[in-house]
Amino acid sequence: MAVSNKSTSAGRFGPRYGRRIRVKISNIETQMRQKHKCPQCGRKSVKRINTAIWQCTKCETTFAGGTYLPDTPMGRVSQKVSGKVGSE
């Protein structure tokens, strides 16, 4: 019997929309569903509640972040800039 490929979250689209788009969606959704680090308590227990709304299951801190990840690349840049401005 042949070994079949493991279906990902983008398998719900079937053959529609093309392979490249389905692979991108699958990569984004696997990153989104991982546990992320809490900015308050530091534990890896942040889960996505809704679009851009994230909550830590440990300390129950709710905060706004990126749509698919709690911290965006531009958010990281602004954190660095604000840290440098505050230290001067």
C-alpha cells in the first residue's frame, strides 16, 4: 500500500487555488497555532482568541498583536526604537 501525504490545514481547499498559495496558508496557520511567549509573564502560553487578539492561558493577560502572530516585524522595530529613545 502506498504511503499518503499528511494533510495540512490547507487541505480543506482541495485542489483549488493552486499549490503555492495552499503551502503559504499552511505555513502561516501552523505558526499561528503554536504557543507563543507571553510579554507579561514570559511563559509560552499565548493563544489566539480572535483576529489580532491574543491571550495568555497562564496569567490571562489579553493584548492586541498581529493578525497571525502576536508580534509583527514592525512592532519589533518600534520596540527597539522606543528602547533606544528611552535610554538616551
